[in-house]
Amino acid sequence: MKLPVVDSTTVDSTAENGLSGESDARQHLLDLSTEELKAWIADHGLPAFRAGQILNWVFQRRITDFHEMSDLPKKLRDELDAAFRIFVTAEQEVVESSDGTDKLLVRLPDGGEVECVLLRDGNRRSICVSSQVGCAMGCVFCASGLDGVERNLTKGEILEQMLRLQARLEEDERLSHIVMMGMGEPLANLDRVLAALSVAKDQHGLGISPRRITISTVGLPKAIDRLAETGVPYNLAVSLHAPNEELRSELVPVNKQVGMQSVLDAADRYFASNGRRLTFEYVLLGGVNDSVEHARELQQLLRHRNVLLNVIPYNPVEGLPYQTPSSRSIARFREVLEAGGVNVKFRQRKGSDIDAACGQLRRNRSK
């Protein structure tokens, strides 16, 4: 059963979408670990394999109603429905871009809102998922952090975004990549992000290889080291945005506390621990960090590292002074980097007609 597809409309927060408007004491099923679900099953005198059947219905067969799980005994379906909710959020707004990008504004049980995005690119079906309500990192050009951070998302709320985006795929489409690059700083909510990704990579969950899962961060060195200690080969994307300490501290205020060199050192340690090539993200801001000199500094910084530099021309945010760089500026920036031997990719802007940059849809609704 697919969730309803809505084109650029506001969705009422009703029980149909996962919120009843009244307090619901039932537990969020997606917050349970597999072991906890098995324990609940055992407490009800049932065999452990029932847990696998339930997870298969939710993650593989895209079912959000216990009563539709036809291979479970009716008594168990009724007991599950009495004890748990599969979805606790509501799709507050859904917008679809002409380039195949879908963006959801998801309302949480406490009234907070987060965004998540489905991107279609050839055979790839990638999703971009939020980890916090808002963001505390303060990147000056980003809509997500303009109002600060409200709270961390739970494991279940992170997984629910993935399931809602997966539900927008056709039956013959398969989710291929996950990127923790929505609202919030994933490494500031690392325990819950790792718990959600553990389900996402599990064969009884979404079955996505860790090598197709990317965690994006502005660079929290201690958390990067913790991530390396897990031994799971997730891709790491570090949001650099500047080629020197002074400019990075202006654009990414948290850099004043951590320092760019410590971020680079932690990224190097992550690469050494699992051999996965690092990605550095660089949002290109017209007249701010897009000069030939900036490109030369960046080339010097990265030329001896096994990295991919992902350059992203800025998606303007209403109310902020930053602009997309000119085509000439982008071309010169690329020429310097490529001539210097940097492995660079210029990301195609997707979803610009639906405010697909992080936090834009949420902020526009709050006006």
C-alpha cells in the first residue's frame, strides 16, 4: 500500500496521516530494536520469526497498517495495533519538482517540522534525511539553522522519513542510496543516527549497503572518531565551504571552536580506518568563496588527499544575502581545481523550483 501522492499541497494533520490530534499512548514501533520486538513477541507466547515477518511488512512491503499483514494471526494483528503505531508523524506538505525531486515537510508529534527529499537520477533513487529539528551549527547561508536547534530526532522519526520517501517510489523502483544531509548535524545526534542506519542497512530493514549510505557533517572531530570506531564503512562527507580558517569561521561558526585543521585530521583518520574515499562538500557562494585564489588555496589543501570535492552552486534562500555564482566564476573555479589535480564534481542543482535546499520549505511555511 503506497501512501497518497500529493502535488504541491498542504496535508491536514489527521489520523489518516498518522496523527489523531489527541494524545496516543501507543509506542512508536520504529523506535524498537529487533531484539526488543522479539522480546515483545516472546512475552505474548509467540515464536521469534513473527518479528521478522512484521519487519518485512514494514520495510520491504511498505505496509503501514497492522491489519494488512495477512500472514500474521488476527489476534496478533489486533495486539500490535493496540500496542504500537508504525507512523507517528504526518506529511504536512509535499512538493514535486519537474526534475523528479520530491520534498516532504513532515510534522512531528510535538508539532515540530523537518524536511526530507527523494532524488531521482537515472537508475539512482536517493533520499536525503534529517537528524534534528533545526540545526545548531549556524552555517550563515543555510535555512535549516536560522532559528537554531529545537531537539534531536528519535531513531523512529529518522526511519519514518526513510519509509515515507520509499513509499513514493513505484512498485518497480528500489531505494538505492541514503544521505544523512537534511536538517541538523547528524554527528550531534550520533547514537540515534547510527541506530536508524543499523536498521537501514540490515537485510530485514531497508537492505541498503553501508557503501551506499553517506553521513554528512560540518566536522565534529570527536564524533568522527567515534564513527570510525564502529567499523561500518559508511561514506563520510565533510562540509568544508572555505579553503582557510578565517573564512570558514565566518561561514561555519562552529569552526571557531573546533578548527579546520582538526576537522581535516579527523577526516584523515576516518579514511585510514576504513579506506573509504572522503567527500568534501563546498557550497559555492557568489563573491564570497568562489574566486580563483580560493580555488588555488583549496587545491593546495586537498591535492595530496584521496578525496572527491563536491562543489554545489548555492541555492538562494529568501532573506539571506548570498547569491549563486556566475557561470564564468564557476568555470574558472573548476579550471583551477582540475588543473591542480583535484578530483572534483560539480553537483547539478536539483529541486530548485521547489526550494529543495535544507530548511527552505519549513521556513517559508512559518512566515
